Amino acid sequence: MEKSEKVDSEELTTEELESEEPLKEPLKQKRIHDLDAEDELIKTLINFSKSTLKEISQVAVEKGISKGALIREAVKEYLEKLKKPSKGNPEAIISDVELTELLESCRTYWGGFKTTEEDGFFAKFDAEGWKLEDLTDKQFYDVVECLKMGYEGFVSKPSDFLDWVKELKPTKEQLKFLKLFLEYNISIDETDKTKTIAELTSEINEQIETHETE
């Protein structure tokens, strides 16, 4: 095992962060409060697409900090966010971390998602004593994407799939959305996830109607 190396908090922690195309004369970097200043920093390699790396470089120049410091700060904030229940819904009952852990435990090595199996999503979610109606809209979207993954994994689609869902006490809005999601093979992005289920369902229905009239 290689001995870990300490690196200055302003140095890059990966060689992959060197942009191939110079953007502009970089500003003199200023030292900012490093969220990991008390921890030993370990060098590692991270791969980014060219477009993402260029954007990271631009933001780092604008902030006057190193790309490494920018990435460490962003990752730290993301991890802290995962530890808290979803904001925007004061009645959130299930934390994002707990839900994410359950969803991850149902993923298979081959990229699938277990649903109706004894160790699948339906059994585990029910064992926690949770209800789908207790999820925030954002959390429900994450669940729906995983359920779609599991549903598509069946060679012969189970006719009672939605019955399994109903056992977990979804709201009428949630069930309606899931039906549309599965029937029309819909995909949603991060922007969609900022909308309520009612708003997104309405948009989807409009798109379906427009497509069917063309």
C-alpha cells in the first residue's frame, strides 16, 4: 500500500484537472477557508468530460481559487445535503440518506433493480414501515426511476406490478404519475425534479395529447 501524501490545500489533488485548452490569464489565486483543512488530503485521479472540466476551470478562475479546492468544496456540500431530509417539504419523514441507502441496496451487479424479490424494493420499503405518501416529490421521482428500471428488467411485464405499488400506500397523484411513467417510457431530468408531481403530470399529459394529434 502506498503511503498517503499530504498536499497543500490549494494544490490540485488530481492530474486530470489540468485543462488542455488555456481559458484566459488566470487570476492570482487567493487562499479560502478549506472545508477539509483539518484533514489529511490524499491525492487521487478523477476523470471529467472536456466540457465539464472547462466549466470547472472557468468557475475556479472566477472565484480565484484552485480547481481542486472548488471540487472539494462542492463534494463536501453535496455530502452534507444528503444527510438532511429534503428541504422545501417541512413534513419530510424519510431522510434522503436512508432512502438512497435502501434504493442502492436493491440495485444488482448487472445494472438492474430488484422489485418483487424477497430482498427487493417492495419488501424492504414495507419492512421499514414507510409509505410512499410520506415521500417528498423529489424522493418519489428517485423511487419511480428505480421502479422503472426494475419493471423494464422483466421479459414478460407483470400485470400486478401496480398492485405491489398500491400496497405501499401511494397517493392518487403518485400512482397516476407512475402509470404514465411506465406506460409511455418517460424520462425525467434534474430540472423536472424541481417541479411538483401535479405540475409534471400536467406537462406530460399535454405532450402526449400534442403527440397523438400530430
